[in-house]
Amino acid sequence: MEHWLMSFKCSQAESAQLWESLRNDLLNKSLCTVHTFNIDQQFKSGSLDSLVAMADDFSRLDHQLEAALRKIERQCFDLDPNPSLTVCLASKDNKDNKEYVSTSSYLSTFKWDVSKYAPSNSLAELLGIIENRLHSLDDDVKAQSAKFIEFRNALSQANKKDAGGLAVRDLSEVLVPEVCQLSDFINTEYLKTLIVVVPKKDIEQWLREYEFLSSKVVPGSAKQFSVEDKDGLTIWRIVILTVAQDEVVAKAKKNRWVIREFEFNPERTAVDKTNKEELRADYNKKQATLLGLCKSVFSELFIALVHLKALRVYTESILRYSLPPQYFSVIVSAKDGKQKRILDGLVRRFLKSGERPDMFSAKEESEDGEDFFPFVFIRMPKYGEE
């Protein structure tokens, strides 16, 4: 469902009649829903020349805000497949209580927030307030994202050690006290224990030949640990004279048997496990913190965007219909597949003398890719749960 903000030239006395006509004749419920889009405030407009310049500034900031919201939306969905993005409002009865509404509900019941965007400010000042708010919130998210990415990378590195086959993964996660014991590892000034990764299909060959990798391999020292990965790799131990290590490694490599460096240290393994658990807990906390911040920033930026859209409706209505402001604004939520029918009807309804329907079109049909209608027309992107 698309949302459109529109305004039509209309005096105050004619607004009730126009609203009734729009709601009942053109914008019936089979095509869309329609709500008034109230901009009751009178802003410090300045001259028409200054409004032309302001319109360009509003359009520029509009694009920036839309892009920032889309980025925040993507980040929320990256953190949580179902983030439930809503708009947070202070309760009318108690400012400490919060009310959460959908983006569609906020649009359909929009009222200008005089506490955040005081109408006593000029249009340029209001634009500055919104722009500063955008940059401030964006900086907050970037800072929190950097912390989250740091923990995510650290956890990713830790998980890489725990993943993969036995030829590459961290053996301290595999050769644990439940699988082996200290007496399995003989390391002295002259003796050394080697860990060898052998494919299951090569076990018979391994048992026949390991003693001949070097004359300095201790006969009968091969022992298999009860570990096997999904690729059919197994883990063995042999004991050699220390001086023969290079020779054994070279000959084992020719048979594609992988020698792994490993030191059995249950105490260090326990510490590593605790550290990884703490890292995962910290990561989850950072993820929850970032998601909460993104949801809050989404709400704030959506509110800012709707206020900016309202300022654009106000400004463009004055530029189109002149001063004093005389227009009636609505928000139309067009059902999918009904957009062209609605717009064609509205174009015919508001044509001026000498104008033809084929003079106007939506951006999808125009050569320059711009919306052009005989009324103010501003699109509101879909965000959040819609």
C-alpha cells in the first residue's frame, strides 16, 4: 500500500465540502483509504523567492532522511528478522508513559508536535532542527554499531576456531578431558607427542605405515581418540623422538596426513571456554542495545520525516496556490494495483481550464521520472511493519 500526501487549492469555507467529495466520490474504500493531513500551524513563510530556495532545501533533506530511515530499517531487520518497528509517542495523560503505534496509524492521525518543532521558528530554523537531529541520531547509531561490529568480529573469530573440519579447527575444543587425559601426551626432553589427522578410509594404511615414517617413531604408540568430523577425519596420537619431528611431518604430508600442533592443558581450555561464553553474552547484550537504539532512532526519524513532509506540503502549496495559504491536505493510502485509477480520477477532478489529462503523469510514466499533477503530490515511503 502506497501513501501519498496531497493538497488541493481550497478556501477554509470550502474545505468541508471538498473533503466530503474526495472521501465519498473519488477516494472510496474500494480503492484506498483517505485521512485529513492536518497542518494547522501558520509558519513564518517569508517571500516567495525565499520559499523557492527553501523548497529545494526541503527536498534535499527529504532524500537524506528517507535514505537514513531505510538504512536503519535494514539494520533492524539484520539484527532481528521481526523487529516490529513502530512510532513511540508520549502519552497525552502522562508524558512518562509511552504509546507505540504503527507508522500507518501515526500518518493517519498526524498532528504537528509543537514541543519538538515550535511553529514560532522560521522554516529555515525548522529545517535546521530536523537536519541536526538526523546527524546526531546517525552519529549515535554509528558509534553503537562500531562497538557491536567489534564484538561480532571477535565472536566470529572465536566461532571459526570451533568450526570446520579436524584439519583446521581449534583442537582444544575437541581434545577435551572427556576425550583424552594428560597421560596420553608424552613430552620430555627427548620424546614428543604428535597429533595426526587421518581420513577414516586411510586408517588401515596408517596403522601399517606410521611406524615407518621414521626409525625414531616409538613402535605401538599410535592411539585413536574418539573424535570424527562430518568429512570422515579421525584424530590419532603417536610418540616420536623429538629430533625426528621434521622427518615425520614431511613423510606424513606426502600421504596427506595432517600433523597438528597441540598442547593438552585442561585449565587453559576451561578458561578459554569461560572467555567464549562471556564473549557471546557480551555480544548478545551489544546486539540488544543496538537493536533498541535502532528502533528508537527509527521512531524519531520517522516522526522527523513526516514533519518534514508536512513542511513540504505547506511550502509547495503556497508556491502553487500563492499566499495567503489556502489549501486542503489529505493522506491517501492507495491499494496495490489501484494507484493509476485513483490518480487519473484526481487529475480529471482538478484540471484547470485549458489543461488536458495527458499533460500529467506519475513518475513511472513520465520521461523525466518526476511526478507532475495539477495538485501538490508528495510520496511517503513504506517502512516498518507494512
